[in-house]
Amino acid sequence: MDKNKKLFWAPRLLAILYILFLSLFALDAFTGEDPLTLRASWKYPVHSGIAFIVFSVLFTLIFRTYENILTFLMISLPMAVIGILLIISHATRSKDPV
């Protein structure tokens, strides 16, 4: 195989492998098992709320989602909202289990 063919196919094959790699993580959402984060947020809402807020700030700073409002709204803001809602739900729940 000559150099031009290798250069032609290498990025395409790497892209396919990358997509398959990311797809492995997406399959978790459809298996029916509850993810660890869901279990943790159910049992420890304050700790999970703080973690979601910290991750939101980290995503904003590391990936610079503040540079594009749409990216910020899709990636960073939902995590912050989830964190705030977890903390609020813990603060407003009654002491008696439902």
C-alpha cells in the first residue's frame, strides 16, 4: 500500500474507532441498569449535588464552554441545575420517608 493510500485511510479508520469507543459509553444508558451516579444521587443528594456543581465548573473552565453560549447551555448549565435541584430537594424533603 503506498503512502497516499495510508494517509487517505488512516484518519478514516481512526475516526471509526473513535466513534465506536465513544459508543461503548453510550450503551450504558440503554442497558436497564441504574448508573452509579443515579444511585449515588438518590442516596446522597447533597454530596451528589455538590459534585454536579463542581463538575459543571470544571467543565466550564477546562473545556472553555463559556466561550460559546450554546455549548455552555448544553454542557455546563444542565449539570449545575441538576446539582442545585438535588440540594434543594434534600433541603425541602420531609423527615418521614414516603
